[in-house]
Amino acid sequence: MFSFLKRKNQKNDRKIQEINNQNQSNNRPPNLIESSLSKNLEVIKQKTGNSSDIIIRPLKIGHNSQIKIAILYVKGMVDNQSVQDFVIDSIMNNQNLSEKLIPQEVLEILIEDVVAVGGIKVVSDWEKLLTALMSGETITLIDGISKGVCASTQGGQRRSVQESTTDVSIRGSKEAFNESIETNTAMVRRIINNTDLWVESINIGKITKTEVSIMYINGIAKNEIIEEVRKRLKGIDIDGILESGYIEQLIEDQTNTTFPTIYHSERPDTVAGNLLEGKIAIFVNGTPFVLLVPALFIDFFQSAEDYYERFDIATAIRFLRTVIFFISLVGPAIYIAATTFHQEMIPTELAIIIAAQRESVPFPAFIEALIMEITFEILREAGIRMPKAMGSTISIVGALVIGQAAIQAGIVSPAMVIVVSLTAIASFATPSYAVAISARLVRFIFMVSAATFGFYGIILVFIMLIVHLCSLRSFGVPYMSPLAPFIREEAGDTIFRRPIWAYKKRPRLISGQNRVSQGEDQKPQPPRTRIMKNTTNVEKGEPNES
Amino acid sequence: MNHNWILLFLIMTSTVFISGCWNQKELNELAIISAMAIDKNEDGKYVKTIQLVNPVNVAGGLQGGGSGQSPTVTVYTAMGDSVLEAHFHATSKVSRRLYHGHANLIVISEELATEEGIIDILDAFERDPEIRMTSRVVIAHHTKAGDLLKSLTAIDKIPAEKVNGTIHTTERARGESMEVNLQDVVTTLTSAGKETVISGFSLKGDIQQGKKIENIQQSELDTTIESDGLAIFKEGKLVDWYQGEMSRGVVWILDKIQQTDVILDREGQENILTYTVLRQKTRVSADTTNDLPVLTVRVRAEGDIREVRSQIDLTDPYEILDIEKELEKEIKKQLENTVIRTQQNKSDIFGFGEVVRRSDPKKWKKMKNDWNDTYFPNLKVNVKVEAFIRRSGNRTNSYLSDMEQ
């Protein structure tokens, strides 16, 4: 049976190869653009399969309109206004072009005088020309010239800059990245107005040719890490990049872990803040999620807002998050362990109440917890995929099934419902969705170990978890730093958040040589003189009555 | 890398086998024991009574389980030649696994404690990993230990809770009983310089009535269980019962009084003034220069005047000083009474021996073996009391003084 499958696959593979070979042999254009316009257009048509969204606008210019040119662009990829006004209009109405000209002069005039678009370049090989065309540039081909003029007129409909939906904060910038890489990099540059903010771009994906940019602050980011990021990105050889998640999975240090070793964010301020720490941002065209490397475990428990609120409040909130993460990790496990192994740890009254609730429950606590957890996961998954109009149905069914019916039917006990719902809420309260999903998975391991060995099992798994977390690296930086290895001066920004004026240095493992991030004596103080002091004028002067 | 994982896995697996007692048991598969009692019957067999909680009836309201229909606890009795055998016989009467983790009361019958002593029976309790050393121990006074567990109680649904709660409250509010747990009992039994004191509890009314649920369906219970004095032990055997002021004297010298009332006679009128002690500190020290140590009990009490039934002028500081003097005298008298009676019992429940040991270990070594019988009864004990009146409640002078004018 298996060999049969294998053979079929092989057959398919062979077919695909044949098709590829055919395509390559038929469509391979000569590397360079030819001088004949009609031939060139023919090649483009053939190469693009005569796609209907490629607009070819032939024009005739020069004395007696004897020179043929063609304007090409992809419908929807270009900004119609600029193609119309700055390319087609300019060419047709330009006085210089209606004189007696040779094609070479036309090219020069076009470049220097006519096309009123910022980015313009002349290319002579098909590869570059077609990539430019496909990325939304407008191409002008002139009969008799073996070159094409590319004008950057990228545009078309994109989602506007909107408020973040996954990374919401109360205080701080509301704008979030959108799907356009130009907008995204610009948004960061708007925050960091510095020449040292460097951007490098490459296209990744054999077929999609997706634009990917890495951004860092020169002098702050560590050169070794930048080099490593470059190396890993260049090593990617894949058909397509549809989202930054592809990049994330292709460049992460370790794949056999549920914990994310690359941070992603939708917020320009978060990215800017991380860049200032020496991290490197990876922008991918077509997604609002920007990757940040190297990522530490504690990064996933911090939100941009922590730094906007005063430190005492932020510290309290971070403590709360630590508790929340623990609950989402071991909540049901502790309940299982306490009720099936360590009844003596429950206060007597509570033990009696739980015993009374469990009196009619037919399952052991573990099965009960599993039923509830899985029910909840089903509801959650259904809630995400379901059309919005059906959302209320889900909540009603969920509330009834979980809350009422299951208890009344005696399948689960009310205490279990409390534990599971608390855990569920806790997993939503973790700032990072990525780490919340990991906790969701690990929770089941904890539940199994709690059901077999009680608290003992929980501790065992917990030790394994910590060992595992300590073994992780993100671009060579220990994942648990600055907790393990413990770096004292940076531990103030973990589950604590020290005052802004105490951030004297940048993280040692992440940033390069230049580590001083602020001047001395940044702690604010009241003025030395008393502002409220009565001045003699006020004391003596009469009220001005005139 | 691989080797490390295998090593880690092996270490983790081995820990599973070397771990101590563990056992999976669902809460609803357990018979939660709330209290245990030990009696001895005519045949000389131990009678173990266990009080099991009926969770559904305790939790009430939940899932239709009403507390009115059936009692909150069920009591089983079993006999055996040893405490553990009695326990094993009890298991044959209960459908679930007997679980001691929440048993926080152990009742020992007066009869057993007097005749045989408690030394023999406690080992079974101390040895069992499930039984808590913090379980309270009480002695059933004028009743069988088992009967104390059979009576249903109001307010506290579980009788064991009621017993523990009552002892706790009496200790705090009156200082006439003492919370003594298994650990304390075992420690004092084995200590040469301190004897055992355990609170007593008694059953008032007919036990047959007390078993019925009708008993708690009325505003005034026919059958109640209440805190009743202190049982004084000598070398594991019950020798005397202290009541009222006498038992408070014990608690006081042991420095466990948190609040109590002292009633004063004045100028020929009886019980005219009530003084509430709100803070007190008692220190016992020993002077071992002579052959026979001299012990000094220093009490410093602070409190309020809470009841006045005559026209004492409380605005007069000299009057207050006067009252303080009399209070000191009264407290001193009470404590001395307690000490004298205890010396007659030849049982050092105050831990005077410990005090002597601390101040002169060498001398103590010599006296240790004959302490209770020879030295303790002949000790000279000085009681020095300082009493302070801090406030007088919401009033200074009683309205009685206004009425006369």
C-alpha cells in the first residue's frame, strides 16, 4: 500500500518536472531585451501567458509619429493617477518628443525630461524588467532601443493604516502596520529619524519574489547577529513567502519546541523600541507582522504599554502577568493533583464542597478536566473561524453547554468549570498570542503528569520545562536571559520594570559595543528653588484697578 | 545532546520509583473522616468511633442535597484489641476508603485516660502518615468518647468543627480551655519537665436524642456538646479535672491567655466590677541557687473595666490605682490556688521543670527523675502580678453614680 502511494507520488513528481522543463524550454527569453518593439511585446505576452491584467498601451511619437513606443503596466498594481498624469500624459503632450528624433534621443528625453516620477531606472535584461513590471512599475519600451524604462508607480488599493487588532494598548500610538512594506518601514522611520537606521532589502521566494527587508540601527545592533540574519535569509530557497510566519519557521534556531524564539509585532512603537535595544526587525511585504530577533522569553510577557505607564504600575502588571502565565500553564493540573492525590492540601470545608460536587460526576478529575478543556478548545476554534454573524450563537451554545447543561447533567462539577474558565481567561490575558498557544499545549502535558503523579509530576514536568527553556537560543542569545544566565543589571526589566531613568545600559547580549543608552542623572527631581515663593511685587503691589 | 536527554529521562524515571507514598484517589471515592474517638469497653477492647462527613449534606443547596433530610455526619463504631485493629474493623463497614487527611479531632475517653493512660494508644495516630499531627485532642468528660461524636450540632454542620471551634473560642475569649494537638501531647508525654494538659468536652442531655436530626431542628437543642474544663495528666494518666478559674490559672501560667475577665469584690459588695484582660504577658523564671529551686511567675496584665455595678469614681486616679492593687491581689490569689492544687497533684503541667533545666541544666539532671514526686510539690512559687487599667469602655463613671445625685 505504501509503495503504491510512493509510486504515484513519483509519477506526479515526474509530471511536474516535465511541465517545468517544457515551460523553461518554451518561455526562456533571451537574456537581453531586443530592439524591436513588436518582438519585445511578443516576448512579454508569451512570457505572461497574455495575461489580461497586463495593459499594453502603444503610442506613436516624434515627427510624423514615426517612432513607436509602448507603455506597459499591471492593472491594479499601479497608481492609476500617476500612470495617467506623469507617464502617458507627459509623453503625449511633450513638445520635445514631437520633433525629429532618433530612438536614442527619445530615451534620453524620456528619462530626463518627460516621465515625472521619482524612481526611474533603465534596464536591459528581461529578468529585471519583468520583476519591475510585476511589482507595479510602469515600463516604457521604445522601438529600436534594447532597453526599457521603469518608472515606479506602485500603488493601487491597499489597506489603510489602522488600529492594531492583535496588539491593543490603551496608551500609546494607535497605528499598526499594514500589508505594504513601504508603509511599514516608513512608519518606523517616522519614529526613529536617524541616518543610522539602516534598511537592507532582498527578494525571497523563487515564485513570489516577496520583498523582505531587515532593519537595524547601525552601531547599536550587534554585527554578528546582523550577519547571521543576512546569512539565514539568503539561505532561504522556497517557492513562496506568504507571511512572515514562513520566514520565522525557516530561520529560527530550534524547531523542536513549542515556544516562539522569534518575536513578532504589529506595532511600530514596539518595533522601534526593540530596535533601540539592538534587535533586528524583519519586514515582509504583504503582512503587518514584523519579526524581531533575537527574541527572549521575557519579551513575550511585555507589552509596549509597560514602558508608557509609570514603573510601579507596570511592575505590578508584570507580576500579574507572571501569575496569569502560571495559571494558564498549571491551573487544571493543580486542581487535578490536589483533588486526586493531595486532598489534605485542600482546606477541609473546600474539600467537602468539592467532594459533594463530584458525588454525581462519573469521571475521574483528569477525564473531567480533559472534557472541559477540549470543549473549550473547540469553542475557541469555532469562534475564530465562524462568520461574525454567527458569533452570538457560539457564545450562547458555549455558555449553555459548558456552564449549565454539563453541570446539570452531572458530567462535570462546577469547581472544574471555574478552574477551566479561569485558565481560559488567563491564556487570553498573556500579552503574546504566540506564547499563549505554547502554554495551551504544555498545559495538557502538565495535566497528564498531574493525573499520574500528582504535584510530584507537576514539578517533574516543570523542571523539564525549565531545562528545555534554558536550552533554547534565539540567534545565539540564550532564550531565558537575563534570568538564566542571570545578568543583574538587566534583571530589572524582566518581571519587574525599573524606572525609565534607571535604564542606563542596553542589553549586553543583544546590543553591540555601544551600550550606554542614556546620560547620567536622568532621575527627575523637584526644582531647587521654591516656585511658590511670594514675590515682593505681589506682596506690596496694589491690585491694578485702572 | 542525545546522551544528555537519555540521562535526563533515566534520572526522571528513577525518581518515580523512589518517591514516597502516592496514591490516586478521587475525592468522591473517599470517606472523609472528620473526627475519631477511642473508648474502651467492658471486655477490655478498644472501641474506635469514626465520624464521617456526608459531603452532599454539608455542602447543602447544591444539586438538590438538602441538609434537612439526612444528617451531615455518619458515625461508625468498631472494636479491636489494638487501635489499628479497631480501625481495620471499621473499614469493613464503610464502602469508601477511609481518609484521615481532614480528621482534625481525636477524642479520648475519660475512663481510658484515667485507668490505662493515653501513652499506649497515641502511637497508632502518630505513625500514620495520613493523620495530621495538628489534629486537636480532647478528653470526653462525664461521657463516652464515642457519644461526643454522635451528637449532631447546630450552626457548625460537622460536630468536629464545632468542638474545635468551641475550644478555640474559649481559649481566646475566656482562657479556660486550651487547644492541644497531637504533637503537643506527644511532646509533653515524652518531656520530663512538663506534663500533659488536655481540654475536656462534655455532652449535655440525652445521647439518643442528640443523634437524631430533630435535635438540630429546634431553636434550643436538647442535647449539646460543650467545652468543659481541663484534664490534668500525670505521666500519661488523667489525675484531675480543673474547672473555671482553676483551669484559667493553668492557661495563664502557660502564657496563653489572650482575653479573659476578672471579677472583683469591693468594699463588702460581691462581684461589683468586671475587668477584662486584653493583653498579658507571663514569664516564669527559676532561681536555682538553693537546693530547691524557687520559681517566680511574673504576670503583667493590661485591660479595661467593662462592668461596674456601684458608684465607684473612675475619674479618680487613686481609685484606679486602688482597683489595680486589688486586681493584682485577686489574680495572684487565683494563680496561687492553681499552683497549690497542681503541686498536690504532683504533676508539673506548667513546665516549671523546663524552666529549671534552662537556668541550671546540671542541677536539673540530678532532679529530673524525681521531679514530679519530690521536687515539684515542694517548690516555692512566687507569683507577682502587675495589673493595669487602660480604659473603661465607652463610659467613665457608671450611670449609677448619676442616679444618686
